[in-house]
Amino acid sequence: MSEALPTTKQSVKDQIVTGLFKELESRPLSEIPVASLIKTAGVARASYYRNFSSKEDILNYYLDQLLGKDQEPSIPTVWTRGEAAAKIADIFNVLAREKSRFILLFQSGLASYAFDYFDTFSNRNGIDSPFPWKDEYKLPFYSGALTSVLYHWLQTGAKQPAKELAEHFVNLLPDTFFIDEK
């Protein structure tokens, strides 16, 4: 009995994501032809173009799915150390489940893509800035530090529990990042 092909838009998108990561195991993103990607993903060319306009769109979709863009809106983070640590622990837990793919992004030369993703998440998704910061350099500092710590944690085996690492990360941030410390 042959395996049924996916029929939903979601499953087609997920197949394309899986195909992209399989391709990234052997070559850089810029060298992956669409023909090879759709063959690896097992989808028709029309399905690819119906769902994505570029390989970068696939990565955006993948990360948006992981970080819950399409889920019910949550209550915005109140930037206290405790609430920030809880939100960051959630991010760490999600990406720990996707450890091999997240590390592959970095090993494929796409580290800047991961940094940019976290830096532009709010703007790209139509979310008013959840950050109480007016200083234009705090967001790149925060997102860069968060991505670097996350990558290091995953690469070294994610030995600390996500909650413990998130609390440590938040404690490394300056007091001016938090409304309860000003």
C-alpha cells in the first residue's frame, strides 16, 4: 500500500520545509535549485509556488510556526525579569525540540538569518513592539544575545534546563531592559 500524499496546504508546506532542511544538509541555501527542493520535498512545482515565493519564505514560515505566530494571540509580555524569563524559556523549549534544524541553520551559513528573524519578528508580524525600549540599539542587542546564547546552549548539548538558562540570560541583561528595575 502506498503512502498517501498530503492534501492540506499545511502538510504541503511542512513537506517543503522538511525538503529544504534535507537539502541544507548537503549544500548552502543559495545553491539549492527549486527543482531539487521540490523533488526532495515530494511536491509539485505549482505547490511550491502556490505556498512560497522564495526559499527565505520557507524559513520564515518554519520559524513563525515554531514561535506560534498563527496561534491565539497571547497577552503581551510585561517586561519584568520574571515575565521575560518565562517567555524566553518558552522560546528555548520550542527550539530545543528543533535542535538539529536550528543548529543546521548556523552551520549552513544562515546565522545572520536567525539573528534577523528575532530582530524583526514584531515588525514582520504586525505586532506593536512588545518592548518598552526607546533606545534603537536595545532590540538588536537583545535579539543578538538571545540567538547567540540559544545556539551555544543547543550546540553544547542543552545541558541546563530551559527555565534555568532563561533566568540566567535575563539576569545578564542590564536593569534598563525591565520596567521593574528602572
